[in-house]
Amino acid sequence: MKFEDNKNKDININMVPLLDTIFILLIFFSLLLISVSFMKGIDIELPFAKNTEKIEKSLKIIAISANKNYYIEEKKYSKDKFWKIIKNNTDDEYIIKADRNLNFGFIIDIMDKMRSIGIDKIHFELNSK
């Protein structure tokens, strides 16, 4: 009786499915990290509302903290520089993230100033939970 010789057989492992899986996981975790870290650097307590509407399109985000610091897309600006940038981008649509502890009149003044320079599409980000 003669046995087969296993020394001459080549074993091939296909690495393509493994690499595909690794790249898909890498992309998934990269996108997850980006979405989790978006606008987390600014300490803002949003006001609560039960009836909110979700906006699906991408808009410029303006954030105003409780101590009246002005941010555009997470970058802090002085009040004068903030308004200069806003005046140069009147065609954009904005979301205002204002701290709930700010005076209501202060927020209305900002919205009124934005409308007076020609920005008509202004939204507010609220916490719905």
C-alpha cells in the first residue's frame, strides 16, 4: 500500500477577501470617528424641543457658547471677524447652535443682524431628547 506524499502539494491561501474585509472595517471606523467627533469640542447646552425637524442637507454651522464665544465650523473667531466672515458668505444657509443659557434677546439680535445683511435661511439646532 502506497500513501500519498503531502510534501509536493502547495497550499494557497487567498488573501483578497481578508484584505477587503480589513479595508471595509477601516473605512467604517474612520467614518464613525468623524461623525462622533463632529462639533464635540465646543461646550454648548442645546435647548430642548419635542417637535423638531431634521435637515438632511449640509449647512454651515455657527456656534455661540454660554460665555458668548463665536464659532464657525468649530473655529473660534472674535466678534468682528465673525461678522466679517458672515457678511462675505451671504449665499450660505446656516444652522445656529446657541447655548440654552444665553439670553433670548441676544439670539434674536444675532438672527436679526444676519437677516439685515441678506441671510434669509437660518435654522436652529435643538436637542430633541
